[in-house]
Amino acid sequence: ELKAALQVKISAASDDVTSLEAELTVLESKAKPLLLCGRPSGPSIEEVAVLLVEVGDALPAAHERLDAVSASIGAFVDGAEPELKDFAQGEAKKLKLKWDRSKGRFTRTKAAVEAGRSQAAKRSQLENEKIRALVVGALRSHLRAKEQTLEDLFKATDADGDGFVQQADFVTLLKEKCGCDLAEEKMAKFFGQMAGKCSSSGGSEKGVTEEDWLKSLRIYYKVVDSTVMTETISIKSAVIRRLALNEVFEALEGPSLDDSAGVQRIRGKAFKDGQTGWITVAGNQGNTYLEEGGNLFKVIKETELTSSFDVGTASVVRKLKEGEYLELLEWEKKDGSGAMRIKAKSKDDGSIGWATTVSASDFVFLKMV
């Protein structure tokens, strides 16, 4: 009679294990295409989005089922009478082997979802960067032709002068004045990203503020050959200071032609110390001094994003994984240990904090791209 009662509990646990195994087999099968993300034969962005919702949303319940079934196996062993303990443990061992297979399926499914999410984020980021490059390129060409700054362009596009640029005005600017042939829905998508950055005065609803207009459209240059910053567009004007290799600055104006020397120059603001002046893009002998970029860093070795500059007192915002990209917010400086650190924003999730570029022992964590 005792054994019959125990057998009922074992049968119930066995049914639970069988049901769990079937559920996770289906879930694992659905998740497999996510492992092909980023490959030519892989699923489309739309298919990935559907799978991430369908499979990803099912994972928490599957995890709870795993725990519940494990508990039911343990329960009939713990509740068995002493003379039936060996029998109960033997039956539990068989069920545990099946449970382990189910847990393996769960682990593989979870890994596939994480891989899919990572690839989807990278695809989205790449698409956004392509759109931004086209939009900013069109606007820069327009600015050069009109000899305007981004500030001038904002004021000209803010039709009613209320401090906000509207989507319709932005699309008109790109299509009719800049000759941008980007699809209108992608222009609208880029505008939405700019508006989403607005944090004051209800900017995301009213349109784009000047502050976020500048944040979204600014261009950066890095120094690729030693040169100097001067006070005016003329290369013969007074030197403000020499620029170091890989130094980064924001372009405020230009490129514009210095007629006296026949070279293109840019007025920029240095990240390092905030100084403003004119810098030559390329010499008339073919030397290149500046290249676009320098505001992005790639994580080449896992490190931490911290809440403040001082590692000793800062809390960890999160781990930075290899391959992630960070947008530079404050130029690197040396901390008390001798490590070089920057303030940056993750391109993956928008997290902001401080990260070490190079340790005191010259170990490289982040590399400028």
C-alpha cells in the first residue's frame, strides 16, 4: 500500500517531466533560427522580432516549470518511507536524467534568444548609423553651400520660432533644400530618435530642441598627423596650440577654403580642453591631418562602466562586453592609479558612465575607431 501510494507520486512526477521535455523541445526548435542571425541564410529583422517575442516571453514560465518539476522529484524522495528510500532514489535518478536534458534545452534556448537580441541590436544600430550618415552628409553639404553653421540651420528650420523643429519642417529641409533621397519614413525615424533625446520642456512631444539638434547632428574629427590649431581660417594666423595625434574635436564650421593657402580648414572645439580654433584638413602636398570620427571607442577587452571617474569610490553601472561601442562624452584623463579613463555612452543601451581605455600597466581595454 505504501509503495502504491509512492508510485502514484512517481507517476505524477514522470508525467511532469515528459510534459516539460515536450514543451522545451518545441521551444528550442523555434529558437534555432535565432542562432543564424547575421548570416545571409538567417531570418529577416521582422522574423527575428517575432521570434524574440514568442520565444523570449515563454522563457520565464519555462524556468518556473523546471524548478517546479525538480521540486516534485525531490518531494517524493523526501516523503518516502525508510524501507522505500532506495526505490524512490532509483526512480528519481531516472527522472533526473530526463530533467537534465530539459534543462540543457532551456539553456540552449536562452542562449539563442540572447544571441538573437544581440544581433538584432547590432542590426538596428548599423541601420541607424547608415541613416545618420546620409542625413548628416546631406545637411553638411547644404551648410557648406550656404556657409552656415548648425545653429544657423536650426533657426532657419524652426519656422515659428518657438525653439522646436517639427518633423514636417525637418523632412522638407532634407528633401527640398538638401536633395536627400532617403525614404521619408527613414527621415521620420531619424527625427524620432533626435526628438527622443529631448529631456526638457516636453521636447519629445513638441519637436527637437536646439540642444538635441546639435547633439544629434554634430560631426567629429580626429587628428591623424601632427598639426596646429590657429585663431582664424588663415594658416598664417596666430597658433593657439599644437594638436596631439588621435586628439578629437567637434566641427563647428566648415570645411572652408583658406584662399591664401588653397587648403580646406575646419573650425572646431577640442574635447581635451574646450579650446576653439581652425585646423587644416589636408595640406596642398597631399598630407592628411584630419579624418572624420574619433568619438567612438570599441571595447576590445571586457571591463566595467562605472558611475564616476574615481574607480575606488564608484559603483559599477554594468559590465562592458567585447565588441561594444561607446560614444565619447568627455575626453580621457589619468586617474590616481595612472589609468586613462573616459566618460562615455553605450551605443547598445544608452548607459552612461566612466570606463578605462588603458590601464596603468598599458593594458588596452578600449580602442578609438
